[in-house]
Amino acid sequence: MSSDDLYSLVRDEFEPMRLRHPLEDIAARGRKLRRRRRAATAVAAVGLTAALAAGVVPALRTGPASKPPAPMELAAWSVDTLPGGSVVLTIRQLTHPEELSAALKKAGVPALVEFKSVGANARVVGCEDDQPALPQLTKVMPLGGQRSDGSGRVFTIHPAAMPPGTSLHFVIFEEVSDSGTTDRSVHTGLVQGDPVPCRQLE
């Protein structure tokens, strides 16, 4: 049975009823709405086909968005893990030492990082700690892996060379001269257990 036959049957059956609008108008409106729905479906299908052909895959949300990984870099410093397992530490500015210590630990390098300011009247630069340094430091941080890249100091660290239970200790001093210029010196050590915080020499 065609659509026209069906509409004729419905019209004949319901003609005795009183309708607010003529049955022909109702039937014409129904046909018009169905045509609109079919056209909208066709347009959506064409759009999806075009997107797939262009290599665009619509994003489907299947759950709550995952949080990005914790940052391992600030403008002041960065911690990068290389494919071979080495860790490259770059220090540009002496800020946020606690966050830097945590970033090194997350990269597999237990370490304490401290930044110290030295006044122009200081006679010596150093720390008053009696914690013995271990000789494996040169394997953990080879001298050839320490350099300056123009914007900061760069250290290459080999965590696999650290004996169990050891930690690195970085103390970077920023020295102010009588003329107002600044210079930096670095104290590094490999120690057993947790590093003893630096107590500056007077």
C-alpha cells in the first residue's frame, strides 16, 4: 500500500470526526516534517563521511577527562629524562628549590637542592656539614656532563650509578661582589642517606 492509499484510507475513516484543521493540511504537514528529518539525516551522514575522509575522527567522551602529568619544568629550571635513563638537570634561576628536589625524586634521583645567597662581605663560601661525601660521585655526575648552555648550568646525572640508599646534594651559591655583580658557585655531593642541610660558613 502506498502512502497516498494510506492517507485516502485514513481520510475516509475519519471524515465524520470534527477536526480543528482539515485532514489534508494535517497529512501535508506530516509529509513535510518527514522530508525535513530525512534531509537532516542525509546531511549528517554526508558530514561524517567527509570528516572521516579528511582523517578527522570525532572525539567520543567515554569518561572523566584525565589530568595532565605533573609538570617537570619551570622557567627557572627543568628536569628531563633521556631514553637511556640519564637525567639532565638545567638550572637557569635560583628559585623553587623544594619543587626542584621533588621533580628530581620523581625522575628517580633522590636529591636535596638548596640555593644560598652570599653577601658581598662574606670571607668564605661553603657549608658547615660533616657528612662524608662518597667517591662514586664522579660516576653519577661525570665532570664532562657539567656545562653551561648560556642560559644556565646543565648537569647530566646517571641514577643507575647511585649506590642504594644514597642521595645527591646540590648547593648553589649566588655571590654578590662589591661592584654589585653576581657570580655562582656549585657544591655537589653524593651522600649516604638524606643530605644534611647546608649551614653556611661565616
